[in-house]
Amino acid sequence: MDYRKTAQEILDKVGGSKNIVSAAHCATRLRLVIADNSKADKTAIENVEGVKGVFEASGQLQIILGTGTVNKVFDEFISISGITASTKAEAKEAAAQKQNVFMRAIKLLGDIFVPIIPAIVASGFLMGIMNSLDFMINNGFINMDTSSSIYVFASLFSNTAYTFLQILIAFSAAKAFGANPYLGAVIGMIMINPSLQNAYTVATEGVQQTQSVFFGLYDIDMVGYQGHVIPVVIAVWLLSVIEKKLHKIVPEVLDLFVTPLVSVFVTGYLTLSIIGPIFVWAENAILGGIQWLLTLPFGLGSLVMGALYAPTVVTGIHQMYTAIDIGQIAQYGVTYWLPLASAANIAQGAAALAVALKSKDKKIKSLALPSSLSAFMGITEPAIFGVNLRFFKPFIAGCIGGGCGALYASIVHLGAKGTGVTGIFGILLCLDTPMQYLIEMLIAVGVAFVISFILYKDQAPQAAAAEAGNAPAPAADNSGDASEGTDGTAENADAKEEVKEEVLGSPVNGKIVPLSEVSDPTFASEMLGTTVAIEPSDGKIVAPCDGEVINIFETGHAVCLTTQAGGELLIHVGVDTVKLEGKGFTKKVSDGAKVHAGDVLIEADLDTIKEAGYPATTMFILTNADDFGKVEKAEPGDVTEGSRIMEISK
């Protein structure tokens, strides 16, 4: 492909150089911060040669180009536009500054609540299982010894995350606000200290103790904050302000003693005396308003919110919804919001599936089918941004289907025991009412699929022909680009062509996991190529076969290789690890290096990756799968270095 032409077309379609705030790239995507989004034609960008998808996230316009292409297009883009290349950190900062206060607040909520989702999911699943077992035991369907250690321990474990939820929130909030997370955890402990009356007993026992504060100015109820979310977040924000201020004014020799003591005492006193009472009232008002909306007669409120859920995903507002889920679970024992989200997500998948089945365009089919499957698992970005919004009518169909599913959920009062998982697997959070969840899904899928199938039509032949003109370059050209750095002799080319089949080994010890468990929608939907996801047990990344290093990224988080059979591989260590700017990664090879199977390419510190809040899941991607007649992937399970994970043949 003509990289300069692609760069020029992207530049033209984003509104020119004057409309670009910053430009950076990672292993697969061109990341642009745009001054005026209305000047960027995303539909036109999608039709540029080499572009595999376009979406907005975290204030950035992300253009998916793939490995071995994005860096070359980026170099031409910088040259043509005359702007200065930004680092990933600079681009992230520019994107954050571009967002308004409301969106920054929503992102902050996401930064606080998303990291604790695994704990909530684990407890929610276990609570659903235990409730189902209790129902079956009490109604004589099964006979189980409820005094056994397994049953007793499972009951104990099931509510632990919710019992100490305020500590989890406080720890995560402190990290998000830049405070000491352990001091944040102490604030969370203060708010549910056993010396305070448990908030869940007030309804039956009344307030048992009050305390005069501010030298007798007024009295407060000595009640804990079980079941509350917002007061904890506000308290930890105050902690961060006090701690940062003290770090600046307290002499270094006294900082270790004075700052933690004063920060915790002042924050704790103000929390129990002012912040807690005020924001408990505010939180109850917010949750009450949401619950009022969801329980409007005939399910009308849920119908509207189910229809509008997908548009909020487009704008990024959905990052705040975990806070609503957690607040409802704490107050009502279940969240009525998650079933609504499940209906909306799975409806977008059904709309994309209709496009995949009705379209005669192979390129659209190849994008729409995996995107729809991803949405059924709860990851909707590929379906929304890659398919439904692009053709718009399927997006509207998905919104209607989501609204209808949510309407049913409201009528039957469907609630989930946890949060974090939607789509098909969301049923595990509704095991006490599984049939109602299934009916909700069937309604959402059926309505969205039928409407999308009726409304969707392939582009007119002229438009399709124009798009065909933007098809990727022939395989021979791609292989020529990919093999840059070789000596280019005819002998090497002939030798390479002789290899028709190849077995590719695992680049790391660990376990192959289903793509539905991958948090990044680009990887999960295999938008970049045939993908195997591996949860690594160590950080040694090795060559999966004999080949050549096309490009090892400066940050060390990803490496591109060509194989003897002409396969083009991307090994990407972790999700979003480009943001670590190389921290935790050590490169062991350089561009152009000839490697043999088992040679160490990268050494990654998994603890550093996980402590920074990023999944360590390693992606093994064949980016030119279309060049091969047969590509077989290994099934999920344990793997060791070099064990077969993919076979390719021409």
C-alpha cells in the first residue's frame, strides 16, 4: 500500500493539520486528539486504504491500522502534517484536557470503580449460586448438607466483597486521586468501623447513639456507612487534597510521621461530622431518582433508558454506570440497572448479526460477524463503532431492541446480584430468576435482529466498487513490505516461498483463554487478525518459530515478526500496556534480528503490569490470515513455551 497516500487521506478527513491537537501511535492504532470532532469524517476514514476500524475512546480518535503499517503511516502522517509527534503520555494528557468537566468526572468514576469489578463479579456470581442452591434446597429439588464446610465457607465468601466494599472503594479512589492508597483504605475502615452502629440495623433498631461534634455545635448519628458509595469517594478526595498539601509544607524529616497522622485524623473527623451526613442524603436522592425512573408505570422509564444506553456508550457516559450498580446492590440487594445494560448490549450484537447475515459484501461480513459475537459476550464497542453506527440503521434497531428488553425487565422487576458482566454470561448474576433473564435476552435479540435485517441494505454498486478500490494490497506486496531488513536476495525469497505449512508455538508459559474474556474490544473481536489470548504465568516472551523481527516497539510491550511461511505475527504483552511507556519491559532483540524458536524477545515484569492496573493477557495475532488457506488455533487450556497454539498452511 501507499503509506503516504493513506496518511494524506487520513489527514484530509480529520480536518487538516490545524484540527490536530496531538498525534501518537501504539502497536496497532494511530491515536489522534482532535480539536473539533465535527470536522472529522469517521465514515470516510474507515474507507481509507489500510484502515481496519475507527472509534473514539478517552478523548482520542483511534484509527486501527495494524502492526507493521501503523508506524509507517504515522511517520508519513507526521511528515505531511508538519506537527510534532507526541508521546503516549502527552497524547493521553491532551485528550484529558480536551474533555469537559463532566466527562472528566465520569472518567474518574470509571478509574475508581472499574478496578474493583472483579471482586464484585466474584461475590455476585457466588451470591447468585448460593441463592439458587437455597431455593432448590428449600423446595426439595436437591438434598444438600448445609452444614458442610464447602457450603458454609461459600456462604461466608459470597458477601465478603460487599461487607467490606467501602474499603475496596477507598483504596481504588485513593489511587485515582493520587493519594496513598493505604491511607485511603484506613478512611474506608473508619467508615465501617465496628464501633459504629451497622447501617443495616437502623431500620429495625433505630439510632442507638449520637455524638456531639465541633464543641457541641450539633449532634450526629454514630452510624456506619455500609451500603453507601459517594460519601467514601468524597472522603478520599478530601484525604488526597490534605495529604498533597502536607507533603509540600511539612519538612521532609517529619513528613513520614506528621502527614499520615494529620491526613487521616482531619479527614476522618470531617467525614463523620460533615461529609458523611450530607452525601448520604445526596446519594439516597440520586438512587431514589434512578429507581423512580426505572419503576415508572408500564416500564416506560426502563424502555427509554434501555434505548438510550448504547448512545451513552458512544459518548463515554457509561463509565459511571458501575457506581449506579454498586449503589443499588448496597441499598436494594440487587441492581436493576445491569439487566437493562445487558438488554442494550446484546441487542447491538443482534443488529450486527443481521448485517452479517444479510450483507453480500465479504469485508462487511468478516467485520460484522465477530463483532456481533463479541457484543453477545458484553463487549459492544466493535459492533457499535465498527458496524452499527457506520450504517446507522442497525444502531437504531439495536437501540429499539434494547429498550424492549429493558421494558420487560422492569415489568418483572429483574435484578442482578452483582455487576461487571453483561450479555450471555450475565445470567450467572441472575440465577434466582434465570427464565426472566433469558426472556429479556430473547426479546432484545429478536426485536433488534428483525428490525436491522429489514432496514439494512448493502451500499449501491457504485459505492461498493469505490470501496473495493480501497481494498488491501495483494499478499505479495504485503510480504515484501513485511520483510524489510532482509538482504533481498532471490535465494532468500525462493527459500521463503518453499515453506507452505508452519506450526507456531506459544510465546509464553501460561493458559489460553477465550477471547470473550479479553477486555480490549479490538483484540476480542479479532479485528487485527486471527488471535490467541494467553494469560501468562511468567514474563519471558520467546519467538514462536524461526523468523525475523520486523519491529520491536520502543516501549518493549509488543513485537512484530515474519515467519518462514510468510506469516506476519504481532505479540502484544498486556492490554493498554503502551501507557506504561516501557516500564516493566526489557527488549532482548532489535529490528531486523533473525531469531529461532525459543529465543527470548522480551522480558516483562508481570507484577509491574498488574500493579499499574493493566491486564497481562498476551495476544498472539496472525495479522495476514487472509494469505493462508488454512489457519487453526489451539483450544483454551494450559500451554508452555513452544507448545502448538496455531497451524498455518497456504
